Amino acid sequence: MSELILTSENFDASVLQADKPVLVDFWAPWCGPCKVMSPIVEELAGEMEGILIGKVNVDEHGDIAQKFNILSIPTFIVFKGGQVVEQFSGSMSKDQLRAKLLGHL
């Protein structure tokens, strides 16, 4: 499955009301570490079953970033049943990110 582009209009339905866990990647186009993580996130979105993966551009959707108190990017939040179950920031390897996600399946 490809990653979801999340906006103020689709965030609640796509993330908070999802029937499976959702990883949300908060990023910005000018952020160097975000550029490193982008292909990793895209690859995992195509490889992992049982979890949805979406991205929020904080420059375009600052309201969502503010709602979840995003202070640095990239920040990743895992939602389950509409609730935040884990939040972490910074870049990491594909294997590290996969391991974090597997813990929520």
C-alpha cells in the first residue's frame, strides 16, 4: 500500500477512525533528516501489511502539527484506535523503524 498524504480534511477519517494502526510522519520539504527518512517511509508503506502509513507536511498543515505538539521534525506518531500509542523523533534505519512498527501489530 502506498503512503497516505494527510491533510486537515482527511486526517480524522484516515487516522483517528482507522481500523488498523497508523504511522504518521510529520515532515517538511526543507528538513534534511526528513529527506533521509522519506524513501524509508515510502518503502515500508509498500512492504508492511497491517499498518497504514501517512505523511503530514507541517508547513501546509500546521494545525495538525500543533494539535499533536510537534516541536521537531521528522516526528513519527503511531495511532491505534484513535489514540497516540508511541511518538518518536529523528532519523533511523529502515530496520529500526520496521522494528518499532512491528511492536504495534
